[in-house]
Amino acid sequence: MVSLELEQKIEKVIQSFGFELYDISFLKENKNDIFRISIASNTKRVTLDVCQEISEVLSPLLDVYIRDDKPYFMEVSSPGIERILKTPRHFSLSLNQKVLVRLDNKEEFEAILKDLNDDNVTFEIDGVNQQYPFDRLKKVKTILEW
């Protein structure tokens, strides 16, 4: 688990590059422990060069804050084109993107994510804006149209 202090420091570094912290996760892939930091922007592309630069700046910071005897690999990456939106931050960094929405009553529809506030999310469905409370959203996933 990442402390709030460390998360805030990571976020400041990422913002200094003009990006936003999308997510932080610890996971295991094969036998490796991975510390994954996902970054996003509504205005800039996440490139391999940007990820490398941010990784090089974050590495010494993590060496100070994560003093675990277990080795891990750090990854800085985009959250991907198709991803599940879980937090308000995820939603705000996905505005104007096409999404697949599943509601609590199992209804599904494709829409454009238009806006959000503390309680609701606004989707454009067939040219009409409709609001849904967060608690009705069972799953929202960005989708790519070819």
C-alpha cells in the first residue's frame, strides 16, 4: 500500500511533466512484483519517452519511500485505450471518450462521457445528454472504435 504522502509526491512529479496520475497499483505478474504507475492527460499523448523520463525521476523517490526487502519492478505507463473507469479521477481523465456503460439493472449502452460532479455522470446517448448517479453505474469501460 502506498502512503498518502508518497502518492502526493508521485502526483506532483507527474504533474510537473504536464500529465495526471491515473492510478497506482502493486501487482504480481508471473513471479515478479510490479509497482505500476499509470499516467494520463486529456490534451497530451502518453509516449514511451515520457514514461521513461517520469520513471527516471520517480525511481530515487521510490528508493527512499519504499524500503522493502522484496525487489520490485516499477512501470510507468498509460492506462490503456480500453480501461474500466472506477474513480472520479478515472472519469475526469476520460471525458469526451466513447464508453460502454452497464447499469445496476443490467441495461447496457454506448455513449460519450460528457461530464461529472460529486454525485452524477452525464453521458451523451444518441445526441441527448442523460445523467446517472454513480451508484447506478455497475461498470463503465472506455472503448475504441476502429
